[in-house]
Amino acid sequence: MSPIQDHPLRYSLANELHARPFPTLDAPCRAAYLAIKAGENAVGRDRSADVAHLKALLDHYAAPHPEEGATHYFGQIGRHLLKWESHTEFVTYTIFGEGSAKDPFDAGTFAMFPEDWLASAPGLRITSALLRVEQQSGDDGITEKVADWFVPESVAVSRVLDNDAVVAADFRIDPAGHMRFAVFSRPEAGERRVGRIVQRLCEIETYKAMAMLGFSRCRQLGGTMGALDIRLSGLTKALSGAPEQTEATLGSLLQVSGELEALTAQSNFRFGATMAYEKIVNQRITVLREDRFEGRQTFGEFMMRRFDPAMRTVASTKERLDAMADRAIRASDLLRTRVDVERSAENKALLESMDRRADLQLRLQKTVEGLSIVAISYYAVNLAANVALPFAADVGLGDKSMKAILTPLVIGLVWLMVRQIRKALD
């Protein structure tokens, strides 16, 4: 044993890379595929309900249960193999059977999923598919089968993995409610390679369906965004309106900004997930290494014509929503600046008025102060005269002369006293 201590997640993280192996399939064979997504809050769904639903299927076939906390399962159920995977928003079931049905894409193949079990699913079917794998050394008969099994105007056919197989699909839901995929494998194609092809086709269909949820969200947002855009444009024009309307315009802008933020919060996850699913679809098609088959469109070309425009719509809707939110923020900032400027002007006028009032108060105060000196001096002179008049005759002065001498002295003393008091207060 190494003396260094392992991180507690080291082994689980390393094993996670090998937890979802490709199935090994020997042609001819068939598969029934099902993807289930919770109707609301798929990310935060009760995942124990998914495991319980899986266990119910295993119990139907008397098969062993997965380990606690498992996010994937691969095992035998009756004469078939089951592959179960739990993803962020959905769970997938794939049942593999040996041989191919007498009638191509017979809906009975899907009957490997019991009806009562399907009815109790903790979610909704986001997609389901029937896959038929035949072994064929040459191209003879492939064109006729494709024409018979698929809708000609939308069928995509291509050679994959260095011509080890030919795959075909039209991405349409058949009368039984399933997608159809056909794989014509060469005898030299190994079991693992056939399994990888089938797995990639299932992934392409699932992630395409999940990505299209973003396109549906765009359609739902179209009317709301259009109405908000009209309101926002009108409020933006009102930025140059009368000052008395500024407060009302700002309130309306803030309301529009709040509604846009709510739309963004509700749509960000779906748009982000759509972009991620789109990349997975394109990556899965790329790893198939397609070559053209008898001039037919490839899977990549089909997606370019039918799938990519929807994804561009999602991207443009997200950009438009973000741009509208930015416009609302900029308009709110401009209007808020205008309100601040108007309030600053009002505050300046108020301060100037307060300055004038303060100056007037100061003048009144000085006037009152002067009057106070006169009043205090008047009474002080009388008091001083009462004290000094008895001694006026002794110094050879009359009563009026004594008052005349005392008056300026008293006034000066009172003035000095008031000045000292004002200084002390200041």
C-alpha cells in the first residue's frame, strides 16, 4: 500500500469514466429505447422514484436490483439485456434482444416494456425508438428497404465508421409512436462496434429531442418578448419627455426590467442546456465518421437543414432577451441619472435659498445684537449713574456731566462683553 492517503472520491471518480460501457451486440438484433423526463423541475426531481420504477421493471422479470445510489444499470432481464442510465434531466431504458422481428419495426418489440409499468412512469416520454440491426455484406437491397421503411423526403442514410455499417433514419414518429433506426452492419464489424453504433443513434435521438425543448421555449417567449420590446421602445423614447414625467417613466422602466429579469431567470437553464445538447448531437454525429451512401443526405446534412435552424433560433432568442435586458438597464441608468441631475438642481436651489435665509438671519441677529447692546447699555448707565451721582459733587461734576462720562464707558464695556460671549459660543 502507498503511504500517501487517497482522496475519498478518487476511486469513485475514476470508476465513473468506465461506468457506462457500450453494449456488445451481435447482428442481427433489435432494441427498444425509451427516455423519460419529469414534467416539471426535471433537474430537482425525486430520483428515488426513478430507481423505484427501474426496480419495478426488474421485479417484473425477476432480475436483481442495482446497488443503492446507482445512476446506471446493465443486466439480464429474461432473454434480453437491459441498459438503464440516469441523467441530469431524464432517464433512459434500452432493451436489447437477439434476432430481428419478422415484420420490420414491429410495435411488439416495444412490448418488452410492460404496459402497466409504462403507465406508472414517474414522468413523460420525451422520446422512444425501435432499432433494427441486420448483417449484410454488400449494399444490395438496402435502398429498397430504406424506401419501404422510411419517409423518402426526410430519410438520412450514410456509411459510418469506415464503411463498417450503413445507418438510416427519417426522424419521424411512426404510427406506433416511435422513432425508427436501421443499422446494416458488415460481417467484419465487431460486436463492440455494432454496440457503439446503436448507442450513438440512441444518444443522437435523445439529445436532439432534449435540445428541441429550448426551441419550444422560444416559441412560448415570442409573444411576451414582443410586447415587452414595444413597451421598452416606448419608454426609451420617453426619456426626452417632460421632467414631471420622469418619475413615472422610471417606475415603468423598472417594472419592465423586472419582467425581463424574471424571463431570463426562467429561461437561462433551458437555453444553456439546449446549447449543451446541441453540441452533444453534433459530436455524436461526428464520431460516426459519415460517408455518403448513393447520393443520399447524411445525418449531419439532415441536422444542418432541419435541426441547426432551430438551434440558431434558440441562440438568437437568448441574445435578444439578453439585449433587451441590457437596454432596459441602460435606459434605467440614464433615467436615474436624469432624476439625480434634476434633484441636484433642486437641492442647489434649496441650498441657495437656505443661504439667503441664513444671511438674512445673520443680519437680523446683528441688528438684534446692536439693539441688545443699546438696551443693556441704557439700563447699565442708569445703574452706574445711581452709584456714581452721590460722588459727582466731590469731583466737581454735575449730574448730567457724570452721566455723559459714564455713557460711552458703559456702552464700550457692554459691547466688549457681548463680543466675548459670541466668541465663546462660536
